[in-house]
Amino acid sequence: MANDRQQRAARAEQMRKEREKAERRQRNIITVAIVGVVVALIVVAGFAIKKVSDDHKKNTDLVAPAGVNDDYGFEYTAANAGGEEGKDPVKVILTEDFQCPACQAFEQQSGAFLDDLVKKGEIVIEYRPTNFLDDMGGSTNEYSTRALNSALCALDAEGVTAYKKVHDLLYLNQPQEGTAGPENKELIATLKQAGVTGVDSCVNQVRFGPWIEEAYKALLDDGFSGTPWVRIDGKDVSSPTPAGLKKAIDAAKKS
């Protein structure tokens, strides 16, 4: 009897020890799993934070948008406007600043007139946009540069037709000169309104900022003094109203 009780007690003790051992093993497995999950989450969070940081890190490398020429310009043609190419269209070189009130007035007064001539194949517009108002205190948050960069992001990703859509929307929603213009989040929303997506990092990094600065220097070397600046057949148009533009275009056709 005594031996049976001792044997049962021994077996019970052995089972207790095995159960405790199993429970410890289970706790260890759970602990390791939890630690692994936590480490994985930390790693994922670290990558996410780095990506956000990289996406918002201002670019300092000189990168040119797709489709630009050596004069820091790009052409808007009848094909881009949904028309038919004409014979020997007159080139209209146009320099604008998206923060410039006079440029907005020019677009309201003469934009539709020029667009119609482009679609008819009578002219080609070579855009040479600039950010000169940032140097003149035009905004408190470098809106000229960032707005132009966002339009160039559209140009780079989708071409000149997309640039033109963004161009028109930026003038439609132009902030008052000397104030803080829309932040990058709002510019991205404008791009999406124009049908351009997938360029958030381009906007946030101001990817084409260094190129914009080089383009501005080239304009100064070419005699630039303000916007809007229109050149037709190598001559500056002092009165870029529809009447003044038509006169200069007609003269260029005859030359």
C-alpha cells in the first residue's frame, strides 16, 4: 500500500513537472512569437517612416522633365490640342509664372484665342515657364516653384496635354500674390483633377526644382524682365492682347 501511494505520488510529481515544462515551453514559444511580431512591426514602421522621409526630401539633383528642349522649353501643338497640324505654323514663345496676376489676366484675355490657333494648326506654343516671383517675394512658401514643379511632374509623366490641363487649373485657382499658395497636398489634388496620378513624390520632393532654377538663369541671360513674356518670330510682343498677338502672328506668316 505504502509503495503504491509512493509510486502514485511520484507519477503525479513527474506529471506535474512535465506539465510545468510544457507550459514553460509554450510560454517561450508565445514570447518568441510576440517578440518576432513586434520586431517585424518595428522594421515595417521604420521602412514606412524612411519612405515618407525620402518622399518628402527635397531633390538637389539636376533632373530635366521628359520632352524639354535645350532652351528649357516644350511645344504645345495641334496634335496635343486635338486638332490637325498646319503647314509652317508660327512659333509663339510664352513665358509665364503661375503666381503672376498679370499672367492670369493674360490667360483670361488671350488664352482661348491662342488655344484656338494651336488647334487650327496656325501656331505652336513653346512654353518656357518660370518661377521668378519666388525671388521677388511673390509668396511665403515658394508657390511659384512648387506650382511649376507640379505642372512639370504632369509633363514628365503624361506629356504636354496633361501639362496644359494642369496649367489651366493652376490659373483658375491662383492664390493672391504675396500670400501662401496651396501646399503640396493641394497641388497633388489639382493634378488628380487633371487626371494625373502617381506623381506624389515628384511633387513633394520638388523634383524639378534645380532644373527650374537653371531655366530661370537662361531666361535672364536672354533678356527676360517679367511675365507674361511673349516672343513671336524673334520679336517681343509688347501688347499681348488678342489683337496684338494676331498682328504679330500675321507679320510672322509674311516674313
